[in-house]
Amino acid sequence: MSRTATLFCLFGFAAFLVAQTPQQQYPNQNQNQPIQQQDRTGQGQHQQMSQDQKFLMAAINGGNYEVQSSRMALTRSQDPNVKKIAQQMIDDHMKANQELMQIMQNKRIPMPPSQQLDPIHSAMMQKLSMEQGKDFDDCFMEQQALAHVAAVMCFTKESKKGEDNEIKQFASKTLPKLKEHKEVVMNACNNFLESGTYESMKHGIKDNKDRE
């Protein structure tokens, strides 16, 4: 599969990831949390709050992935620009993760272990770990593009449709930083293209910008 085809697949996965329910991401996760109290019909608040629960699981999982993959980039990459982006992701996502974990603790919502990722992000980490040199940089940047498209979609949805005010405010407050990250990644990819690197990503990035 070409790099361009891989990029298209990853963007497809972004939409798929955002659509996942907590049960699909973590089949063994106990969903009977205070945030999901049900009425006697089994409907009502349970369905109204499901968006918040899905968001929390997606956000903490995506944040953990960002930190893990970027730490790998610091040790594997030889490109100073990639390392700079990786460090920025670690700093910003660790800060957001800490705030998100505090919200979850306050609401008595169990969190997955910091090293536990859902199947999609686990597969992305496995793929990244298999690459070396410029292929690693290529894969890391492709995954960063995927991760931030998915994150912007996820946080935008919560900022508009969230039911819990505290969670909704967190999404709204964090969204501008995620959009900034997305622009940083896309600009970096364009710089690599201009320098003759990641040539196969050219059409994928252009098509994505055309859709925005």
C-alpha cells in the first residue's frame, strides 16, 4: 500500500474512531457510572449522557496515545523538526490529560491505565514501533495528522452536544489548542514536501485541506 493510500485509510479511521462507543473501545469497561444514571425506562439520562461518556474515553485514550507516540519520536527520530513537534505534543497533551483525569476523578469515573490504549491506537503504536529513520518520521507525521483530525472532530462534537457542563467546557477550552496542533502538523508536512521529503503525502494533504 502506498503512503498516500495509507494516509487516506488513516483519515477514514479518524471518523471511525470518533464514532466508537465506550463499549466498543473497552469491551470490559464497567459503564455503570454516576454520570450514566438511568430512569425506570432505561432511557432518559443514560442516553443523554452517553455523548459525555464516549468523549471522556476517547479524549483520555487519544491523550495517552499522543504522549506515548511522541516520546517514541524523541528517541527514534533524527529530524529536529519532528523532535520539536513531539516535545510540543508531550507538553500540551500531558497538561490536558492531567486536567481531564481530575475531572474524571471528581466524577468518580474509572480511567484506563495510562499505558492502555484502545485497539486502533494500539495498532498505530505497533506500526510506529516497526519503522526506522525517515520511514519513522513519515509514519509519525501521518499518525499525527490522523490523531489531530480525530481530536478536533471529537472535541468539536462534545463542545456542541455535551450534556455535562464541566466536561463540555473542558472540550471548548481545549479545542483551540488542538486546532493549533493540527495546523502545526499540516504546516510541517508541507515543509517536508517542499524539501522533497514525504512526496507521497502531497495529494493526501492537499485533498484534506480542500475538504476543510
